[in-house]
Amino acid sequence: MKHSALLIGFVVLIALFPKTLRVIDDTASAQTAPFYQGKTIRIIVGFTPGGFYDRWARLLARYMPKYIPGNPEMIVQNMPGASSVIASNYVYNVAKPDGLTVGMPINSLYLDQLVGRQEVKFDVRKFEWIGTQEKYSTMLYMRADAPYKSVGDILKAKEPPKCGATGTASTGYIVPKLLEESVGAKFNIVLGYQGGSEIDVAVERGEVICRGQDIASHFGREPFETWHKKGFDRHLVQDPQKRDPRLPDTPTIWELMDEYKTPESSRRVAQVILTTNEFGRAMMATPGTPPERVKILREAYAKAMRDPDLIAEAKKGRMDMEPSPGEQLQALAKEVFDQPPEVIARVKKIMGN
């Protein structure tokens, strides 16, 4: 009987052995499978579809998964409002810190925090910055039939030109406000547009006649190609240190500050504000995202920026490229807040606080 019981037990063990092996094998596979396998990463864009923030997000969504272990799906979700403050609040406070949600906010996001906007529920320094693909130089365009042919005309005008903007951290707001502070040109800024494309439509309708905008998108999409052919708009000022080749006859704000003898204190304030250019159209993740996933996303971003097919698409779409790594942006996000109180006070004045 004893031998029979042992024999039966051995037979049962042999019968169960393949199943046991399968369980062990499945457990090992689960442990070694990349985190991102079978997952979906969302890119939260703080603007409406059609603009360059949206276009860059969709381009990156096609190429970054190639360089992420597990090859996840990547999708774009537009969340416009308050110049991407709403989107940034979402990424910071609502999204889980699991590496499955990233944001692409406005480059001047830090300014709303710097001046203490009550709508801001985030700390720019605590986001996990992934990278940026360009430097973000800006300009001010004006309807050609408007009576303002130069910044000098605005200085002498009895009625200030009406410019459109999405919010107080937007290029549409910052460019005219910076001109007010640095050379004394006055503007009537209309806030609340959902995105840049909506402002361009408003300019065509005559609701507003000017807009501060980044140079790359102005020369990279409609309606501007058609505008330029028809002579619909003119370019009054740009903010790079040197004139952009696409705007050879448009003065820089630095040239205007020389012309109008802007004091050094105002120049320092301008430098703080124009740090926005360094952020470009950056991507960031929720604070607390595990370091190993931040590393994966940063490496995938950097590799995508070197992908020949992405580069070709960007060139075809006239999308400027001058990448910076996430580590550099992380340091910049901290440095920009290290300012003397008097500079902060001047920035608050410019931003309407």
C-alpha cells in the first residue's frame, strides 16, 4: 500500500509538472516584460489642434515609441485654456506619476508662476522635463492696412493697436507687454482666445489687428503663406539677438532698446522674460514619475530628434529644430526663479500683477 501511494503521488506530480513549468515561465515573462509594453502614453497639449505645439506633439507621437522598450502607443490629447495653464495643472495634479502622461505646455509657463497667478497649481521646477526640439524666437505681426508701420508709429499713436492673446503667459501677451516696458509702446491686448489659429482668424475678421507669435510657425503654415503673397501683414519686431534670416528687414527688440536708450534694469527684466525662448516647445512629465521611466522618455526623445525620417518630416513642414536635453531644461527651470526681488517686481508689473 505504501509503495502504491508513492507511485500514485509521483504520477500526479508528473501530470502537474508541465502546468507548474508554464506558471513559472509566465511569472518570469511578466517580470521581464518592459513596463511600456501594451501601454498608451498621452501627450497633453495646452492648445487647440493645428498649431505648431500640436504638430510637434503628433510628430513625436509617431517617432518616440520606436525608441521606448515595449513600443507603446502614443496619442495626443488637446486641452486648451489659459495659455496651457489648465493642461499643466492637469499634468501636475491629476495625472498619475507613472510615466504614461506627459505635457507640452507653452514655453513661458514659468512666468505665470513667477508672478504668482492664482490659477497656477503647479511648480515648474518639480516637473520632470523630457526635452525640447527647438529654440523659440518670437515676433509681432500687424495687418498691413493698419496705420502702424513701425514701433515708432505705435509710440506716437493716440489709440493703441488691439492685439489678440490666449492668456497672460502667451507670446501674444508677452511680446506687446515687453515692448511697453522696454520702449514705452502701448497696446490694447484682448485675452481669452483658445489658440493661435483662432487669433489669426480674428485678425482676418478685423476683431484685432496684431499678434505676438513665434517665428517658426509664422513661416511654417497657413494662413501666413497666403498672407505674405497678398501682402496682408507686416512684421514690426522680433526678439532674437540677431535678425532671423526670414525677417531681414525687421528690427530686433534689442536694437529698439538701443535706439530708445532703454535702462539696464529694463534690459535685465527683458532677459528674464526672453528665457522663454530656451524652453521652445518642451515636453515634461508629472512630478514623482519614477526616475527609470524619466530616463527612458528622455532617451527616446533624444533618439527621435536624431531620427532621419523625423528630421525630414520636420524640414518638409518647415519646423525649426535645435534640440536641448531634459537635464538642461531641468536646470533652467530652477535658475529662472533665482532672481533679485526688484527684477521679480518688474516682471510682475509687465505681466499685469
